[in-house]
Amino acid sequence: MSKVCEITGKKVMSGNYVSHSNIKTRRKFYPNLQVKKFYIPEEDAWITLRVSAKGIRNISKKGILQCLLDAEKNGLIRL
């Protein structure tokens, strides 16, 4: 399973560990993904999504249906 948010599209980024002596070694920054179930009252259905913490905040603000439509428009999911 890939580490990508299904609502915002956040994914793994790469960067460096930097030691006190300024030696750089590669590392990865992972998004804060959660597996959550959401209820869609218009369709009377539950769906399960892998969403980041920011995605959960967007769903709380805009509503699940609007977030799903935006994600489909951006090519993140298919409805």
C-alpha cells in the first residue's frame, strides 16, 4: 500500500539527516496518514480512506462529499 493521502495527495518526501559535524545522510519524511471511515449521508454509505491529518481537517471544514469531488478533479481518486 502506498503512503499517499487520498484527499490531499501528500506523499513521502526525501531529505537529509544533518549531524553536529554537518555530515549529511539521506532520510525520508513520511506523511501523517490515518485509516478512517467516513459516512456519506447523500449516498447512505460508509467509505474507508487513507488520509493525512491535514486531509481530516479539510473534510471537517468542507465536508466529505466536496473533498471527494475535489480529489477526483485533481486525479487522486476515481469515483
